[in-house]
Amino acid sequence: MITPKIEALHILIQWLNSRTSNIILPKLDLDKSSLGSNACLSGFIDSDGNFYSQFIRNSKGICNNIKYYMRITQRQTYHKIDLVFSNSYFYIMDEIKKFLLVSNITIINRDKINYIESAYEIRTVKRESCSILIRYLNNYPLFSSKHLDFLAWSQINEINTKKQYKELKYSDLLFTLKNSMNDKRVEFNWNHLNYFYFFS
């Protein structure tokens, strides 16, 4: 595990160990291996990330001002203070920033019921950052429907990189892809789970 939530995992392990003597589960430290070497970041994106795209169509239907990125937003601190692990999420957000070559971490405020939560946010706005992310998620796919959003977002990246949007058919495809993502998605396909790397 790579976040302060390891404290909750340790509580669960302690609870399980207290109820059996057959198998004693170890409490491992935070995983500080390279983010590119395992699926931890993929799980983090599945939980707290999303894929975004925006563009403007001119009078001929051609898209311009194309913007797209993956965004991860995470509250600044874990709700419990642990004597062993830091309760700040800055460390892992900074590691993600460095791995994806993101320029900075933005501090934002999110409206919650009865309070405002301060959070860290990372966006892969640079082409190089998007390329790193695509390579990573092709190696360690997402599990949820965000995998489908990623596939659409990857196509948007390819169309923009190759400047294919200058043709009407590709501008139309951009529009279709954008409207198949996130809360606009109406079709779901779970075939990617047939090749889930956990079972391979």
C-alpha cells in the first residue's frame, strides 16, 4: 500500500490475527518501490482519478482548443494521526507528480457537506505526461469502467498528437469519444477483466 490508509489495513490485519492462530498475517511497511514497477498507481487512479477532455468546434465542425488530461485529487491529510506513518498525502502525490513528469501539485478546496476540504490535485496536461501514463496503464490496466474512459481518452490523445482533428471525420470522432466518457457513458463492456493481470 502506498498511502496513509495503510493504518486502516493494519487495524484489519490485527483484528484478523486476533481471531486465528493458524495464519498470522504480517503488517508490511509502506510500499516505496518505483510507481512504474507495480499496479499501485493504477488502483489509486481507479479510486481517485478521472479522465477529462474539452474542445471547441468551429462553424465547419472542426475541433480546436483541444484540452485533455488525467486528474487525481486527494485530500491533504488522512483522518487519523498514526504514530508510525505520516497522515499527509503529500508524499504519494509528489511521487506521482515526479513519475508522470507533472509540473506541480495544485492545492484546491472541495465543498463537502458542512465543511470545506483542502486537497491536492495533479493533472497530466503535458504531452510527455500523457505518454507516460498511457504506457503505464497499458501495462497495469484499470479495473473499473474508468478503463473504458481511458481507452477513449487515449484515442483523443492520438487524434490530437497526429493532428487528425483537422479532418471532419476525426472531429466527429472526438465528439463521440468525449460523450462516451465518465457520467455520459451508457455502454459498458467488462471484457478487459478476462485478461486481468492479477490472475495471469
